[in-house]
Amino acid sequence: MNNWSIEIKDFDEEYKSRGNYHYTLTGFEKWWFERNYKLLCESISPDDKVLDLGCGDGVLADFCKSKNICGIDISEAGVNIAKS
């Protein structure tokens, strides 16, 4: 038997306390998010349909510029930020 423990991050509290924190990242974190989102979005055209599971604050939608993007997230606070 193992003694593993799994910690599940409460993103609803994260968004309530930090807001749309993806836009305030600095250093390596900022580079990593921007680089990966840009690479992903290079293969998405403005007419493609995109489903963003775990959309959080909607930062992927901002990068992709798709006219047909739908975001889903368990965090109500994150979805409210994405809507604004």
C-alpha cells in the first residue's frame, strides 16, 4: 500500500483572491504560458470551433482569437472573469 496524497488546488478561491492572474505573471511563468498558448493557437484559424475545457479566466480565448470558442470550467469565479 502506498502513502501517496493528492492535493487538489481550489481554483475558485485562487480566482477570487488573485483575479485574472495569468495576465499578471512575470518571468518564467509568463514566458511559459505565452509560449505554449501561442504555439497552440498557431494551428487554430479564426473560423475553427474551439472547446476550452478548464478555461479558467479565459486567457486561451484571448490568445486564439477564434470567433467560435466555448469555455467550460468548474470555477464559477474563473468563468465570471472570462465573461468580462
